[in-house]
Amino acid sequence: MSSLLARAARTGIRSPLSSRLHQPMAAIRFQSTEAKAAATTEEYDVVIVGGGIAGSALACALASNKASSTLKIALIEAFDLSNHIKWSPRPDQYSNRVSSLTPKSVAFLKKIGVWSELDESRVAACEGMQVWDGVSGARITFDAANVDGVQSSFLHQVFSGNVPNPSGVNNTTQETLGNSKEASPLAWMTENLHVQYGLQKQLVGHQARGVKLDVFEKTKVQGITTEQGEAAQLPQGDWPSVRLDNGKTLVTRLLVGADGVNSPVRSFAKIESLGWDYSQFGLVATLQIDPSTSTAPGQGKGIAWQRFLPTGPVAMLPLNNGYASLVWSTTPQIAQDLKKLPARDFCALVNAAFSASPAELEYLYKSIGPDGQPLIDFQKEIEWRTSVHDQEASQTMVRGNSFQGEAKPPRVVDVQENTRAPFPLRMRNSSSYVEDRVVLVGDAAHTVHPLAGQGLNQGLADVECLARVVETSLLSGSDIGNIHSLTPYSSERFLPNLAMLGTVDKLSKLYNTDFGPVVWARSLGLTAVDKMGPIKNEIMRFAMGLEESPNRP
Amino acid sequence: MSARIFTRTNPSALKQCLARTGTNSTLARSTRAATAAPCASLFTFRSPLEAPTGKLYEGHIPISPLQRTILAVGSAFTALANPLRGDMVAALGETTSGIFLNRIRDQMLQDPEGRRILRERPVITSETMQLDTLRQLPDGTFGREYVRFLDDQQVSPDTREPVHFVDSEELAYVMQRYRETHDFYHTLTGLPVTVDGEIALKWFEMAQTGLPMTMLSSFFGPLRLSSEERKRLFNVYVPWALENGSTSKLLMNVRWEEWMEKPVEEVQRELGVRPCPQV
């Protein structure tokens, strides 16, 4: 009998009988372990590994929700989270990690009460976007004023299935956008640290009003295990237990991996991560721009600039107070060289990256010595090429019409010290986002090329969805950690994330060449799309996160 | 048979030719006003009847894409029928040179010498070259052999056809420089000024720049050769051209003016070119 039961337990079959029969054994086990482990083992409903934006936002979302605020939640972070609350930046300093938050993400942050914690003067609205091909000059212009209100549309049906009556977050989105005629910005730019500040403020607030939320900061996860054999048949037997380096062990109903690209939670759940590394590095930096050359259409509202070079896209995102954030995707070698270059030459090179031809840039890259010092006078060389271009543009008649209309990116005058940082670019998608009692969100689930600025937004969309799925299971009385309760999360997020990953990956590959026929075809396509208002509108709405309507149960 | 034909001409023939293809057409101008507004920014589809630029440099003749097509086809046929029409050969080169010149300019921008040439824009005329001084140089120097070549062919650097149809000031200079330095190539390689010699030079340039444009003359030029010339071309010159063209320094990046006093052998060694086998 007992061997039969053991087999049943191993194969995952459970009957009320078996658990009843084993009740005494459970008691024995607890008695025997209590002496040495009871003080250090704690049970939780949700343990979130990783206190980054995705992890903290999930903790916040669960705590702010009426149904899930009764859960016992733990948030584990290896670094010091309390630093974020003390964050008090100077107005003339910006962190180099800046994200663009889509209207959908902002609606979510508003919903969980984080947005109101943020300092408005450090959030820059992005009203327009200029994207162009560095090889051919073909250009597409996005303008917030051209985006229609929230309604079902073509791309939405392709990527999300037709949902007739979106509610929940999309209602909030509508409120955010204001049903008024006034157009919403395309995105909001702000520092990741700033979002973290808002999140931690909220978390402290939730703790103060009695939500059972434990934050383990400066704490590392040493190992994650599940009970094996006999013990697995206990009521909490199949729950993952997370061993921390402070001696504690957390046993949890639901384990959330928000622990980044190399997610230990994902390895524990034996979920494969598929994808590849781009042979590119992204270089971020905080730039100071010449305000007189800035073409911001309104007060504090900027334009995001992105130029596709054969080595990768270079983007300048607007910040306030005459600052901008740079994300320059390029070869690993050039990224390292750019980091070492003296500030003056670096700025000259950034300006050239937005105007000079790829051949001219190539020469400049080659002219950086092994010690990071330029071998030639960058400014002189760039000025000469600019004067040649300007002279030709000024005499070009018919093309002149379009050239005059083409806004130029602002001129970079300085780069903030110690903000230049390169990081490798990758594409990854987990083969699955859920396993029994384990769920992945954010970078742990998927990693994307930064060219569309979608990584963080995808992560927040994951979090929004997961919080909603957990709430639904609670309301229906099901076990939140059970794989069947988690499946709606996976089915809702997997396809949109994959679609975004694929789109961004194809874009990056399409533009990673200067092969003539490809350049011609992509320029023709880009110019055509630029002229086709409705299609452009759809693309914008897709990028703004207005297309995805969650499939609600 | 002279290879000067490739670029040396009288300009009046050109003007006639242009008049025939309808340069300065009032049609083009009147259409511009009507179509510019919707089409201007859509440069991929700009009207074929309007010239894309104004006059950019001395000698520039702005023409519309339609005129360009007619001129290219017309000059191709004329040049094939009568290779002595240097104006037609030049017009053919210019009207079909868009990508070619761009790539050459890019290759020049990659090289410090090439950049210096683009920046300083040296011009080669009998005046700037000081041919009389070059004649005083000892035998075997590059300058002396260059003048000897000019004298043998009874030409001077001043008889080059100016550039007319390239719609960019800098690219027009590149085209001009390309023509002006042509005689140095003969001195450097020792290729004779015959049709097969010129075609061999085209093969050399093709191997060097990797550009398909030079292929045109490499492939179609031999149609006009006698079988003996063709045999010499493909057995001797082409193998030499492919080998040397792919290993030597890009000749557009050479400031020839500064190499005049060096012995020819040293110039050949420094540029990585072996002299062409003499037949």
C-alpha cells in the first residue's frame, strides 16, 4: 500500500486519501526538523527573486491589489534597495540608464500608485520620433499628434486576437491618454533609478499599512530546491524552497523569477532560454545638448532621434534641462574605444554619428588609438565633412524641399562624467514562462535589442498581467502556484513578447548591412510607410503598447 | 589609335547633343512648380522631368533623370559606333557613374592620403605639373617618364574633358581627378595606349575598387578587338591586371604630384604594382 502511494506521489497523482494517510508522517517530520530549521524556515505565498523594476513592480502590484494584498510576499534583492529611496539627484545630473515608458506602462504605474511618486521635472515626454537610414537617408517621422484614440485595429488583431471589449488596464490607458482631444506623448523618458525610487517608496508605504511584504535586500539566493521523495507528498512538499545567504530558507507557494537575463530561477525550473547574442554592444551615456539647436516642439517635450548605421542604430532620447540620453549600438571594439575617448572627441563623434556618412565614421573609428586617444583631430575632420555636406545640401534644389523640412538632431556639447557604459546586446526568449509553482517575468523571460526601447515595457506588461492572473486565481479560490492557474499568464504574454522580439530582431538585421539592393528596398519601404498615415498610425500604436488587449478569462 | 579618346574632346559637340535631348527644357521647369510639393520629400519617386539640383560647379549641366537616361543610352551607342567621340565616352561615364563615384569617394575617405586629396583638391594641368621642370629630371624618374609618355602621345594634361553631368560638387571633383590621373597609370604600369591596353587598365581598376561599373568596359570593350589583340589581352594583360589590381594600393589615394622625383621602380614597389609584361 505505502509503496503504491509513494509511486502515486512520484507520478504526481494525488488523492485526498493519500494526503490523509500521510498526515501523521508530516507531523513527525515537522517535529524532527523543527528543532534545527523552524526558526529559519518561513512560508510565503509569493517569493520574488530580483528587486529590479520588474520584481519591485510586481510586489507593488500585488500589494496594491485588494485580493492579493492579503498574501505573504517576499522580495529578494542582492543589492541595496533602500538606497533608491534616498535617491536625491541633482537637476544637472542624470543617470545613464534611461528607459522610454509607453503610455501602457505609464497607465500601469499610475494604477499601482507609483507614477504619482515620481518627480515630474525628471520625466520627459517624447512628442515625436525621427528615425532614418544612415546609408540612404530615407526617413520616417512619428508625431504624437497623429495617433488616434484607443480602438481595435489591424495589428491588434494580428498580435492579440480580437477582443471586443477591452477593460481593466486599457480603461486606465484611456484615462491616461485622456479621452480628450489632446494627444498623448509617444512615450515618457525617465531614469530607471527614478522608477525604482517610486517603486520603493510605494513598497514602504504598503509595508506601513500592514501588507505582509518582506524585503530581503543585500541578500543573495544560494540555492533553490524542491523536496524530493517522501517529503514531496507533504502539503507543501512540492513548493520550492529558496535558501538565502542570511541563513533563512523561504518556502513558497509561487516563486517568481524577476532575476534578469541569467536567471537562477529559470535554471532551477529547467526552462530553456533560446536566442542569440548580437555581435553588438550598446553604449549608454548622458549627454548635454546645445539648447539652441534643440528642436523640441513644446516646453520640456522632446523628440527621440534614431539613425541606423551599418554597425547598429544610434539613438538620442530627450531628457529635461538640456540633457539627452544616448544609446549607441555598435561593434564591441568600437564600443570599448568610444568609452575611452576623451569627452571632447566623444561628443564630436556622437554628432558625426547623427550626420556623417558611414564611410566617414569608419575612418574616425579607425583613428582611435589603442589607448583611447584620437590619432587625428576629430573636430577638424568632422567640421570639414560637415561643411562639404552643408554646401551640397544648400545647393540641392528639389531635394532641398525635403532637406529643409528635415529636423536635425540637437548638437551634443558635453558628456556627463562616468556615464559611458557598454553592455552586450542579446536576444533571448524562454521556451516557457511558467512551470508548476514557478513563473518568469521581465528579462528573465525575454531579452530584446534596445533599438525599439521595448524591454522594460514588455517587463511591466508581464507584471501587470501576472498580478491580474494571481488575483483571478485568488478570487476563484484556486492555488496561485498551480501551473493551471499560471497558464493564462503564459498564453497572454508569450505571443506578444515573441512578436516584439521577432520584429525588433528582423529590424536590427535588416539595418545591419549596407548592401545596395537591401538598402534600396528598405529605404523604399520606409519612405512608403512614412507616407501611409494609417499604417504608420498602427505601427506607432503597436510601439506605444496600445495594441495589446489582454485576453481576459 | 589613341586612348585620349576616353576623355578628350571638344565641348561644342556635347552642347548639341544636349540640345537634342532637351536640356533646359521649359517643360521640366513648369512641371517642377506643379509637382514639387507632393513629391519633393518622396525623393525615391521624384519626378523624372525635373533636374534634381541647380548648377553646383563650373561646367555643371543639371539634367533631369529622363534626360540622363536618354543621354546615357545615346552616348553608349554613339561611343560604341565611334570610339573617337571622346565627348560621348565621357558623357557615358558621367551619366552612369552615380554609385561608382560614391564608392570611390568613400574609399578615399577611408585613407588619410585620399582625404588630403579631397580636402585640398589638387588639379593636374601643365601649369601645376610644371612639365618643363619635369623634363629636366634624370631618366628613370617617375616625372621624367611621365613627360616622355605625354610627349610620345603628343598630349598635355590640359586637354581633358571637364565634368558636366555629375550632380555633386565633390563627386564631380572625384570624377575629374579620376580622369586627370589616368596618364599616371600608364607610366606606372607600362601599359601601352592601345584599346587592349586601356581595357587591361579597366580590369586593373575593377580588381582594385571591386566596383561593377568598370566591369562594363571590361566586358564589352573586347568586342571591338581583333582576335590577336584579344588573345594578348586575355593571356597576358588580364591575369596581370587581376593579380596586381587586387594587391596594390588604391591609386585614387595617391598624391602623384609628390612622387615625380622618385624612380619608377620605387614608385611601383611602394604601391605594390609589378610592371606589366611587355609583348
